[in-house]
Amino acid sequence: MSVEPPGVQTFTPQAFHRQAHDALGNPQIRANFRSAMDGLMGKRREAFADWELEALRELGASVRLRALAQLPDLLERLEANCQANGIRVHWAEDGEAACRLIRELCEARGAKAVIKGKSMVTEEMHLNAHLETAGIEALESDLGEYLVQLNDQTPSHIIMPAIHLNTDEIADVMHDKTGIPRTRDVDAMTAAARAQLRERFMAADVGITGVNFAVAETGTLCLVENEGNGRMTTTVPPVHIAVTGIEKVVEQLRDVAPLYALLTRSATGQHATTYLNMISGPRQAGEQDGPEEVHLVLVDNGRSAIYQDDELLDTLRCIRCGACMNHCPVYTRVGGHSYGTTYPGPIGSILMPHLMGLEATKDLPTASSLCGACGEVCPVKIPIPALLTRLRREAVGEGRGNVPGAGSKRTRTEAAAWKAWQWLATHPGAWRGAAGVAGKLGPLTPSKLGPWSDHRVAPKPARHSLHALIKRHRSATDEEGQS
Amino acid sequence: MTPIKCYPPKPPRVYLFGTCLVDLFFPEAGLDAMRLLEREGIAVDFPEDQTCCGQPAYTSGYQDEARAVAAAQLDLFPEPWPIVVPSGSCGGMLRHHYPKLFAGTPLEAKANELAGRVFELTEFLVHVCHLELEDRGAPETVAMHTSCSARREMGLAETGPALLAQLGRVTLVEQARAAECCGFGGTFAVRHPEVSAAMVEDKSRAIEAAGAERFVTSDCGCLMNIAGRLAHRDSEVEGEHIASYLWRRVGQ
Amino acid sequence: MSARETILGRLRRRLDGPLTPPVSDFSVMSGRGWGREERLRRFEAWITSVHGEVIHTPRADWTRVLARVLADKGIRRLALGRAHPVAAEARAALAEAGVTLVDADRPVEAWWETLFHEVEAGLTSTAGGVAETGSLWLWPTPDEPRLLSLVPPIHIAVLDAEAVEDTLFEVMERHGWAAGMPTNALLISGPSKTADIEQTLAYGVHGPRELVVLLRH
Ligand code: SF4
């Protein structure tokens, strides 16, 4: 399904170890992510300081769950209300179908130039590459996405796509790819991008964006942004195509208020983004601006499969705030590209196995120490560690078997090792015996313990186990008692 | 999340669940935990047949194997006494994951009942024993590393530091990013050794940078990891399980 | 079968059976209990914290203040509507001020080039403000279209002090948004900004670089 554009630096989940190794050895990447994540964590903490955060997260979770509990009905309601507002609604079973559909909408208008607002779901389906093969140029207009596109890369963070690049690297990209004089001045670079993109907004035949919340009650598409490129994309070109995963629907307009409060604070520690743009139709008779056509493309791409299972369902609550990656000690160190997936970090590790299968993504659910930082900050209370554990079970064939690639990670050696462990841990006599033997062999055990001891001193089994020590302690206290 | 737990009055008897890491690598910590409890006039029962809570298999996805091992532990604590665990991670397994592991099985009720009387050691010392400590050690600067399970799963970010704060001659310092994982994560350290190494390197450097002469923790996984890293680069800073540290400074 | 039917069918024949929608408790979203002064203080604190500028003015005097702002900022081309009292009063007051008034109440295609390249500021009314987030809410109209608050480098917004309410949730509820959403409803909190270059804030990336709120009392 995925057409990789030529020249694009490709990362794959299969190569997680190598990619993580490279990132860990790259001091620039390490520094960029560390400082950015530290900043984001601090800002989030401050932004929630005067809130009853638990009550708000509880509300956020209930809003999302309420939507999911009625998902098919709400999608129909969304469709009906959008249509009543003049928005045309399309459905796509997977990324390929969505790409085709969007291309056809573009072709119907004879479109050659597409301008894009930020949309992770279109990244998920590699829409830009697809459009390019049809001779349609898709240009990203979010500054971070623009920079990443200029640099032939993919986003390394779902909220801050160019977070892996520092100012010097961006100065190079802007100079090399757009021909502006080399400058490190952020305002100057921003102004240059503004000028470059303004022309492109005016020239674009179609604007494509994602959707943050789609309101069933009113047929409204909500877009959350700071730059104004989303508003440009949805107002200037004659056609606006909004693309969203089917899970993004909410029941009522009022549901947007808590989700918006949670999203902006969790993502970047903002009380509000510069714009909350709520679109309920194309340009009406008498109106002066806005697109003539608005389309909504509802994309399934694996979501209805996740929806089947009570536990996995929680994955679909996600509002894509990125807080789980900002707080993840693994993401912070290896960066977004190491994961090799559209969504990196904890949310990626619980979502991508459904989209790509567990075989391709087998190293992602284990790329977590289960420290719980992600689950602690998730604004809609997704139990991310529990879902990671669930996927680990599925990967070794001890789950429900309803995730693609279930069981593909099971190896005979590892399964046998756990069986042996089970036998030992359910035979206390043998366990104590083994502990005793290990203790006696302690001084002889190898001081090299695989990769562990490349960085740490290997632990030595104690000479006497706790079982043995307690026995001795008991007889000592008994003697004391007798004397 | 921090569970709102109603703590019982100090009981005459408790069970000690030693945990497999303590059993094999840090038995003194288990013994010192027992001594601290006995010092409070509590009789400590250590069921001989205990082995492991099952967590390593559980977090690796080997749920059936984990359940078999967990089931064997369920039978070992028949009296309604509290079960004290010198580890946030194993405590979290018993308290929060046993109910899930046995949900829908004949052992569900038993697992729930057991989970309800599990306490992590520092939690028990603070909230049930209301422990009072008189420091007899030499002045020392110490950092506390609270494990992620203790901090997040059990909601016990405060109990370890609260105990250390009672030690009059100990200066407690907080390392940068104290809440961040040390990189152990059980089999994570084995499956992703490089990432884990980067995490423990940062953690050990933060502890040194805080000016600590020693760090203490209530989880042996973290202890093995951080102390192992510090020793590997011949740092002066040593690590110790909080039970041993407390016992050394206040015990007879 | 169409994609629509396939998707809906899969969702309806859910493996683990139907789900029960939980009830949401929205009480954290309202009931701030701020008095008028506190409300305005918060509004101003938040919007200025994101680089918005608030200028207080007695209601009767507001066009004079507007003229001063235009003069101070050297704005010589101002786009604005016509029918809304804000636009009408501004037009009357600025007739002799040496500022070119550009009509916004016409199809944008008719004045693309002027809008994108010549207009220096856009003047709009607002429907109200939100104290908790320092936000303005706007429902653009044929008189004051969407791009008026977006394309010019400076956005001047006129807000009445009594139209500032505590929270977004309360605004939505009290003004019955759900009963009839306009083509476009907007919440604006400060000028356009980005932090995409190494977390350094820069303003005016695609939208206005300045937002001036004339707060009328
Ligand atoms: S999983 Fe939670 S924290 Fe992560 S992006 Fe989604 S909503 Fe945000």
C-alpha cells in the first residue's frame, strides 16, 4: 500500500534496534529531543497547575468512551448532519482506498497543486507520494511539516514534526532547498516560509487537512492549530478535503470543550492554541470566502478491527496530543524516527501493530520499560502500559489471537525457557535447591552477562538466599528466646 | 494512580513476600525488612514455599506461565494477615495485576482477596506502623530512587523519602528528573539493552550530580541496574535497599 | 457492498458486544465564580501572555483609540466590513484620517491581490471573549468574512467588556451554539505563531503577526 517517495529517508519498525542504536549514538539528536521534551513536560505541568486535573481527565475519557460506545450511530449522524450542511462525506476502508478517493476528488477538479494542513492520518496512508504519482503536487504548509518535507523526511513527532532538527540544521535546509540567504534567525526563516507559502495557498486547487474532532450533533469539523495554515488551507483554495480516522467523532458540540482544554495543555502546555477553527459547511450563498466544496473522508484503516475488542478499544480514545511521547524515557532518547512508524512513541507502539501487524512491529511493544509515565499523563486515560502488555501477549501467542500477526514472535527457545522457569517457580523445593546452587556458584558465575554487562557490573547470586538467611535468623532468635 | 487506601491498625502478625530478586541477589534486604517489622513488635511469617510473583513472564507476554506461578503463590498466605513486600514492582503485581490475571477464573475471588492485603514495605512502615526512627549513623548525603511501579502503580512517591527524612543525620537530595525511569523494566533491559543503558547512564549521572554519596531504593531491579552502572564506571556512589539502609542506621 | 456499509457493519457486529455509553460530568468546565474584574484580569493576562495586545477604551471613545493605533503602527490600508456597527462607526470616524479603507464585504476573489499584498490590517468585531483562555470568539459573516482576521499582518479586534465570559464551555452553552453553527466559528487566542524551529516562538507565520484587542468598557 505504501508508496515511498524517492529520496525519502526511510525508517522501518523492523529496523528499530539499528535505528535506535544510530540515534543513541548521535549527540545532536539526543540533545534536540532531551531539551525539547524537558521543555514540553514542564509546560504541561504548569498548564494544569490550577485545574482539577483528575476530574478533567475523567471527563475527557468519558467523552471519548461515550463516542466510541455509539460509534456506528454517531458516524451516521455525523454523515447526515454534514450532508445537511453541504459537506460531502466519503468512506474508505483502508489507506489505499482513501488515497484513491482523494486523488479522484482532486482529478475531478483538474487539480495540479494541493496545499496541506497538518494531518497524521494522511501520513499514515502516504498520501503525498500517492498524489505525486498522479502528477499532483502536495505541499505541506505547517511549518514543521514543510521543513520535514523540504528535507525529504517524515515527521518525528506527531505535534512537532521537525523536533529532531535544530536551528542550524533548519537554516541549512531553508538555504539549500529554498534558496534564501543562510540565516539562523528564526524570525527571518519564518518570514521567508510565510512568503513562500502564501503564494502556494493562492495557487492551490485543493486544500487537504486532518480533523481533531468531528461533531456528530452539528456536522462540524474542528481543527486545532497555532499557525493559521489550517485556516488558510480550509478557506483559500476552492476545495477543502478533510480526512479523518473514524474514531475522531464526538457526540455533542459541548464535548469539544473538555477535549480542547486537554489537548492544548497536554500537547504543548498552552491554555488554548491560537486557533480553534470550526467548520460546518462550504461557502454559503452570499458569503465572501471559504471553499465551494467541502469533503469529509472517513478512514477506517484498521480501526474497526481494534474496535472489536473491549480492551483494545481504549486505543481509539486517543486525541493525538503527543504527551505520551513527550514523557516517554525511551522516545526521549531514541527520537521519533527510530520507531520507523507514522506514530512513534507509546501511542505508536499500541496503535501501529494493528495497522502493520505484529510481525513487522514486534520490537515496538517491548520498547518500553512499562514505567507508566505515558499512562499517567494521557489526557483520556488510555492505560497504555496495560495495552503494551496485551500486545506482548498477542505477539507470543498467549492473547486472544485477534491482532494481525498474533503469535509471530513466539520462538520455541523462549517459550521453553519460560516453561522451565514456570516449573522451577512452582516446585519450591527445586527452587530453593537452585538458589542454593546458584549461591555456591556465585563467585564462579560469569562476570559477563551478555549486553547487560557492557554497561553494568553483573549481579552475583548471594551466597545464601533469603530462604536460607531467614532459617538462620529464626534459629538465632529462638536460641535467644530460650536462653 | 494513587489508590485511596484505608490503612489497618498495626497488626500482631504479617506475612513477608520476599520476591525472587531479593531471594537470589539481595537476601540481606529481605532479612532487614523482617528485622524492621519485628522491631515494631510484629511477628513475621515467611512462607517457605514462595518463589516469584510471576511478573517477569507476565510482562513478557507469557501470561499462562505467569498465571501458573502466581497460582502457586496464592495458596501460601491463608491467614488474613497483611502481606508485606519489599518491592514496589512485585507489590504492584500482587495488588494490581493478580486480579486481572485471574479474572474470570475460579481463583478470581482468592486473588482479589489477596490483592487487598498487599503492602509495599515503605508504605507499610509509614502508614501502618507509623514508624519512628532514631538515626545512629554518621552524617551522609543520600538520594532516593523510587521505582516507577512504587511511584505510579502503587502511588507511593512519598513513603520512601518520608522515612529517610526521619533520619536526623541524613541529608536527602533529589536528583534531576527523579521521576524518570532508571531503565531496568525487567526484561526490557535484556531486549533493549542499549536504550536501557542510555537510561541508566543518565540516572546514575543525575544521582552523582545531586551530590549524593549513596542512593537508596525500595526495588531491587532498580538497585541492580543503577548500582551496577555506577560500579561499572568505578563511581564512589553506592546503592542500597532502603530496608538495609534503615536497619543499618537505626537497628541494634 | 460499499465501504460505508462494510465499515458500519463491522462496527455494529462488534465481537465483544454492544457498549454502554458512560455519562459525562461536565462540572469542571464551568462555575469559576469570577467577578467582572477578575474575569477581565484573566482574559487580559492570558491573551497578553501569548503576545496579544489589549487596549482599554471607553466605549464612546473607541474610534479615536482606533485611529491612534493605526497611526502608531503606521497602518495606512485597513480592510473592514460595512454593516456591523463596529465597521460603520470606524468608517465614519476614519473618513478624514488619511487611511485607505478597503471593503471586505465582497467576494474575496474580487480583491485577492489587495488582501494578500496591500492591506496592512484587518478590523473585525467579535462575538465575545473567554477569560479562562484569553480567547476571542468570532462568527465571520458576509460583512466580515473569514480571511479578514487571518490574512492581513495585523488583526484589530473590537471586544466589549461585558461580552467576556468565563469558559468556552459556558459560551457554547449560553449562546446555544449547538442549535445552529455558522459555516465557520472561530476561537482566536493571540496572533499566529509557531515553535517549529527548535521550540523558538515566532509570530506571524501564516496569519497575523499582531493581534490588537480594543476592549471597550
Ligand atoms: S495516547 Fe494519550 S497521551 Fe498519547 S497521544 Fe494519544 S491521547 Fe495523547
